[in-house]
Amino acid sequence: MLSTKAMPWAGSELLLECFALAVELRDLDMRASPYDLRAQGREPVPVDTPEGRRQYETEQRVLATAARPLRVRLIAIIRATVTAARPRDPEPVG
């Protein structure tokens, strides 16, 4: 997760939002895997059927849409940090 590498500049709020989204993404991947997680309260996504593939794609699109603003914020923070860290040209003397 890039947000962990951008600490402390990214801030804990953005880090937690990115982590929560990562958990949702992992949950979807696990539900679409061959593991039966119903005992843990996770309904499978039957990707071996056309309906299941549509469900998986729909859920992926929802999560990708949720990721967009987080990605924009993270990129802006990293750009601002890199810009602030660049050495400045000395003022001309004269």
C-alpha cells in the first residue's frame, strides 16, 4: 500500500481510509477465490458463472470508484512533499 510508504506526510486519516478500502478489496478477492468462507459470514462470488463474473466486475468497479479520490489525494500529498523537499536555487547576490 503506497499510503504506508508516504507516512508521515500522508497522515493517519488518509492511511486509514486507504487501509479500509484495501480490506474491502481483499474481502472481494477472498470471496471470489475457491475457498468457502461462509462459516466466517462471507458469501462467495461464484466467478465460474456468468452471473458471478458480472457480480465480481460490478463490485470491482464500485471499489475502483471509491479508490479514485483517495489516489488523487495521495498523489497530491506526495507531489507537494517532493516539491517542498527540492533544494531551492540561491537568491542572486548583487
